[in-house]
Amino acid sequence: MHALVSRGLRRKWGDDVYLKFGEPIPVTSLLGFGSGMLLGRLVDHAFGRKLTRQQLEDLAEYSSYNGRLWGAPERLHSANGVELIKSLNYVLARGGNPSPWRAELVDAIAGPSHIETLTETLPDWARKLVARYANQITATIALAPAGVVFGYQQIEAMIVGTLFEPLGYNFQRRVRIFESFTRLNVGIAMVADSLPWSNPGRERRNASGAPARARIDMLDKIARGQQIPLTYTHHDRSTSGEGFTG
């Protein structure tokens, strides 16, 4: 989808405008999505749930598969687990200065409409609670955890001028609290790893497709509430990208 959007924008804007402002989502960033799945496991590793070399190689193989799906050139694929970590480090470090539209982007991505849509399948009382405290909930379940990885200073800088700044939260304290929860969670996962029936049971459930079906059912219900037909044919109509950009 990202590649099609880029293609459509280049055709719509013309080369001069397109190249002046740059590719909206370059392939190195697309590759970052493939590498990004490693990040959660590296957090586990840093808190004591160590990755084996084989597990790291498996992550690299999975990331390579996603890189191919997203159209990243072969030369950008990670040959092994160590190269995958280097690639992730590059993608995270190359971001440069924030966009002039940082605040608007944060509000659009993390604003209340997003979490309200995702919770439309919950009971009515829960949806009302989420709608009332949407920004507070997002700050707690998304921004504070991100601070464990990127540092509270990054979160404080990110929310300046956004819907989250008026909350007045002390993210240094919140990130420290969430780091304690992270250590506890990783410890529980390590105990679960040591139980002989834990992983086989999880693997059987995953192999059955039950988690994916539950997720699809939830998305179907949300789409019906928004009166959006889920035909899964949007990409069939266009390889030019014009289906996204007009």
C-alpha cells in the first residue's frame, strides 16, 4: 500500500514536486517496519529474557520476508540476526529532526478517534469511559511504554503542542513506573517459558488460526459500525497508486 501511494503521488505531483519533497515513505522506512518486530524482543532481551542465536536468526528470516512483501530492495535485506539489529539501529537513528507537522501528525495518529474506533466492540459503558478519557488512556498505554525504549525526553518533546501536552503528565515518573511493570512482565514470561506445557499450548492455538480469526471478527464488527464494506479488493483495482491519490 505504501509503495502504491508513493507511485500515485509521483504521477499526480510530477517528478519536480515529488523529488523536491522526497519520497513520503522511503523503502528504508518500509524496511524499518519489517525490522521493528525485533524491537519488542530486544526489550525482553535487555530485561533478562535472552534471545538465543537461533531465535535471532528466525527473526531475521521473518523480517526478510516482510521486507520482500513491502518491496524493499534485496540489498537492504538483513543477511543474519546481527545485520538485522544494525538495520534497525540505522532506521531508528536516521530520522533526523521532527517534521514541522509533528504536532498535527501526533494528534492524527494518537488522537481520541483512533482508540475510540478500536474499542467500538466493547460494551457501551466501556466505550463511554474510553471516549471520556481517551487521551489519558493513550498516554498511559502507548506513550509511557514508548518512553521505556526511547527515553522520557523523547516523549516530552514529541507531545509539545499536541492534545497530550495539556494533561501535564510527568513522563519521567510514568516511564519509570512502566519500566517496573516491564521487568515484572518479562519475569512472568521467563517463568512461562520454563513451563513444559506453556509454549506448546500457545503454538497450538496460533497454528489453529484462532487469534487471527478473533482479530478479523473484531475488525469486521468495527467496519460494520462505520458502514465500511470489507471487500478486500481495493488493491485489485489499481497498480498505479491512483486508487489512493485520485
